[in-house]
Amino acid sequence: MKLPNRRLGRALVLCCTLLLGALPLASRATLPPAVDGQPLPSLAPMLKKVTPAVVNISTKTRVQVSDPYFSDPLFRQFFGLPDVPRERTEQSLGSGVIVDADKGYILTNNHVVGGADDITVTLQDGRNFKGTLIGTDPDTDIAVVQIHASGLQALPMADSAKLQVGDFVVAVGDPFGLGQTVTSGIVSALGRSGLGGTNYQNFIQTDASINPGNSGGALVNLRGELVGINSMIFSPSGASAGIGFAIPTNLSGEVMKQLIAHGRVQRGTLGLQTQDITPRIARLLGVSGTEGAVVTRVAEGSTADAAGIQPGDVITALNGKPLHDSNELRNSEGLLPLGSRVTLELMRNGKAREVGATLAAEKLATLSGARLDPRLVGVDFSDLGQSDRSQGLAGVRVTEVRPGSLAARSGLQKGDVVIGVGNRRITSVRGLQGLAGVHPRQLALAVADDDGMHYVVIE
């Protein structure tokens, strides 16, 4: 439906006002407080307990601005410009949920606070506090912020595993920076995954309106218990289309515990590489369908190796849940806590088997950049984890870039994946070690990101 223009829209509002004003008093009746002696149901009593625990989060992030002229040292020298990087400040708004009133812990989304230089938390009563980032987990889009304040009110966390499709839920947040807003709906679906944006997904889908700014806000049940952290929407227009997604509390709570204890999430792995089963692979393996994931590699000494899993095995279920493809196996593996005992159902040579294994910490080789080249002082590298390799990535991960270092000033960032140095392909830390002592005049690192590949040149 085409929206009316501004003048027509105003006319419609005025017409409605005039029409309402012309109605007799008896026609302007409100809802009765009770019907047949029973009071009408209202969410107000529950929301009085919930809304003080939902906060507004505003962030400022300083971003270096790259300019071909101002980055040229000769240009800066000629015009007498200072030899400092140019910056701009980006601001964003989101929401959060107080889950521990005594310690001031707030659950929110990684995409709300990740990488922020300044975090300000505003309570419902108008008080502002500086937030401290305790930790973030981009793989699940969860982050924990802490404030030091008195008189806080927290939300109890419910067991999200008890949610059912059709349960009533309420979303609370700060959409479009308008101020705290409440919307209601039902649980539309459970266990949604494969939506993009994060590596590990188990979303609650709801038709309660979630809009920009609601990210990190609360999804609560009718008892006022937290069941999810609002995270993303599906919308062609950018506004709510009745399809919103929240991270269930059983997942966000587990991630929160690890972020508070370690500052990061320690995930376990079985030590497997798998791929989807195509019709051709199904014929080669002698299996009837394409459901499940075929094992292509078993890491030596891994728990999968100890359990006797072999390349060519087809994993069909994990803990009794059928697996449709290799992504579901990786997702299930990443959502379980470190040390979890799992049962795998698999097919080998046409025969069904069942094996048990434990998710163990992945041991990744690391390397200090200072051992390679003086220009890489302050940079640390590590091999890619199993989850990255399962997605087809190859290279080494930048795990640390010291602020102010030459690499940082050149644009290298923590989390980058280096796939080459100069014209030499790099697939592991061991391959990177082979460059020690070479010291080329220009150190050109080929870095892969979501947009493709670019070079970071360090001189």
C-alpha cells in the first residue's frame, strides 16, 4: 500500500480528530475495567518489575580514516600537516538487560558494544553510568558489560529449553532511540539457524516487534523472566516485519559465565572435519540419502580419534538429534560447553554405529610476530580453529595487535586472517615461521575479510 504524502497524512490525522470530537460522549467509551465481574488481563503489573532492568546502551567508536593524500608522508610534509592518523567517531544505540544487580552485570549483543571505545549505560530512572566491557563473543553475538551502581534491578533467567511454539512473549528495548518500548507476540519457531551473521545459532523466532535499537534488549515470558536476548530481524525494509530473533537464555547464560570467568569463550571440539553429502558422495559411500555429514579428516590425538571415528564415516545424529548437514554438526558442537559428553550416531560400510566422545579444548599453534620481522612487534598469530577450517578458510589468525604498534598504524586488526605474505601463500603458523629472517623492503600481508581480500603494507 502506498503511503500518503506528508500533507495528506496530516489532513487524515486532523480529519480523524475532528470526527472524534464531533462524536457524542456516549460514543467515546473506553474498555470496561471488568467483564462479568472478571478484571481484564493486563501486562502492566509484570512490566513494572521488568522494565527497570532493561537499559539503553550508547557507544562511541573512534575509527581511523584512510585518505590517499593525507596518508602520504610527502604530502603531509609539504603542507605542514601533523604526522598523526585522522579519526572519526562513530556512535550507535542499543539495549541491554541487567542480570546481576549486586555486581552490575548486563547482557547485550556483541554488535552493540564490540570494539567500542566508550560505553554509556542509561537506566530507566535516567541515571547514566560508564560501562566496562567484560568480554564479547562474536560467534554467538553475546557481550557482557558491567556498571557500578546502587539500586539496580535484575531479571531472573528462565530455562529457555521449556519454551514452546505459541507461548506469549514480550520484547523490551529502545527502538530507533525513541525511549523504552514494549511489544508483545508469541514464539513463532524455535532452534532457528543458518541465518548468517554469527557462527553458532539457536534462535528463538518471535513476531513481537523488534526494530533497530532493540538489539540486546529483553525477551520475557508472562512471568517476567528473561527467555532471550533480542538480536536480529528479517526485514526487507529495515523495520519490523513480524520476524525477529532472540538468543535463548540457556545459550547466552552459558556464554556469560565464561566471559565473566575468562574474558572469552572456551569452546570444545571433537577434532573432525566434515562436509555435506552430495548425491555423488552418497553413491560412493553406499548410503541411501544425503542427510548427515561425512567425515573427511580426523585430527590425530583428538577425542574423535580416541573414539575410533574414521574418514568416510557418515554422522547422522548428535545426542539423538538428527543432523541434516555438516553445518548442523558444527553448530551443535559450538553451542555445547567445553567438556560436554556427546553421543554420535554414524554409518560405516552400511552398518549403524554409536560412539561417545568428549568436547575437548583445541590446541592451536601460536607465534609472536617479533620472531618473524621487527615490523611485526606487538602482533601475535595462531592457527585457525576447526570451525574456521570447516568453513573453507585457510591461513593464520591475528590474535593480538598492540595499539600504537607499526602494524596497528598500518591497518592490521585483531581477528584478521592472513592468507599470504607477498606472493607466498600461508596456510598455517608453521608456514609463517618459514619467513623468519627474510625481511623484505615492503612487508605486504594479504588479509581475507567479508568483502574479499586486501593488502596491509607495513614499511
